[in-house]
Amino acid sequence: MEKLIACCGLNCAVCDARIATITNDNELRARTADQWKVLYNAPEMTADMIHCTGCMAHGAKFGHCDLCEIRNCAISKGYQTCSDCDKMEHCAILKNLHQYAPDALENLKSLN
């Protein structure tokens, strides 16, 4: 399986937003927006907002990427991912995400 690991450890290669963007699949964009409205309590989410090639890849970014505390921290330190940081396993910012996506932490560990 292809992996495109984001700063936080999520695998962008399997993200519906990225898949919809690179395949130009408007039905998947709509389904993703509907799911994310509920999942992230974001009633303002629309299919038009679903455009992303991956948080560290060149190209389109989902609107949250510019605000992402994890991504902004990694970029400010010159890191490709949080696996480059010696504080990764004790990071309060990452802990919030990894409690919901433990596979993301495992992805980061596999990079070292």
C-alpha cells in the first residue's frame, strides 16, 4: 500500500480528500464533505472545500492545513514530519490527534 505520511503521521495516500483531488472525483468530494460535516462538527463544509494533495506535498491544500498547529510546528522547525523531532512521543499537540488515530503515531515511528 502506498504511504504519503503527513507531519502528524496520518497517511494522506488513503485520505478521501486527496483521492478526490487527484482523481477529480466530485462524488467522492461530496461524500467526504458530508462525512466531515458530522465527524468534525463542521456544518459549513462543502464539496467545493475538498481539495488537497497532502499536507507536505506540492499542490492544493485543505483549508485546515494552513491553520494546523502540528504542520506549522514541523515547518517552523524545518522537519518533514514529527518523526524528526526528539519530543514526538511526549508532544501535547500530537497527543490530541494520536488518541483518535493511533496508527498515525505508528506511521511516524516507522519512519525512523
